[in-house]
Amino acid sequence: MTRWIFLGFLIIVGTLLASMARLQEKNDDIPYFLRYDSLAANSNPIIELEVISTQVPTEEQLEKLKQDYAAIWAHLNQLYQYPNPKPSKERFTERFYLHLAKNYQEGISGSIQRKDISHSIQIQTWSRDGLSCNILDQSAEFNLTFPDGSTETQTFKIALSLLFQGDNWRLDAIRFID
């Protein structure tokens, strides 16, 4: 009799496990580190670095900062033309992204294309743990292309705050000084 009760219990548990396995949702999202960022790959601005901070980053950290800085601007340029912030979510901190998403209004895309040409970066502060830095982009040069085909080059002075989250630098704050 005990054997039949035990066998019945195993059958019930097996049936429950099988039904739970069928109910489980599959997440087909590709992990962040396996995604290909075509915007970042196609962005090649000239970036000059100068470290003013008392804490000096390593060469590897500076190279990673250069790559991620170019990727951040590629996504900001995309956001300039197409106002949807969702494709650029991995390049902004959660606070910055939520602010963009809150102000997002769906509509037609802009007709002016912006491309960054060069950046002259001064690292003002670099944290000891290497997870945050404040940057002053002395002369960020952008090329604007208008719908009629004409172009214009503009230069700005920009202050940025970046945080290293996950595997890359993310934009936390930005301010155009000029």
C-alpha cells in the first residue's frame, strides 16, 4: 500500500513539473555582450585625450573610454534624428534613460542628420575605483546635413558625466556650455 501511495505521489509531482516546464516563458533576447552595435561600429570620430585628474587611468581604461565615448555620440546622433531612446538604452544610465523616455513623444523623425567629427577631451576627475569620470569636451565638432543637401559644421564645448556600468561607459549627465 505504501508503495502505491509513493508511486502516486511521484506521478503527481512529475505531472506538475512537466506542466510548469510548458508554462515557462522563453526569453529570446540576446545578452548584451553578444549584441552587435552597428552605430558604434560605424562611428570613427577623431578623439584626443588629456588627463587633468589627480587620479590617472591606465592605457586600457583610456582606450575603453575612447571606444565607448564614440559609441555614446553615435547613439546621441541617432537620437538627434530619430527621437526614440529605446535602441540606445545600453549607452545611458538608468536615470538618464528614464528622463529621455519620460519626455519621448512619438512622431516623425527629424530631417537634419548630425555626425560627430572630432572631440578634444579633458578628463577632469577620475574616480579611484575607475567607475566614474567627469569630462570636458573642449571642442566637439559636428557636421549637420540639412534636407536640401547643404552642410554646416558646428563646434561646442560640452561637460559630461560618465559611469562605468556593466561592460561599458554610460552617459549620466550632459551639458552644452557654449
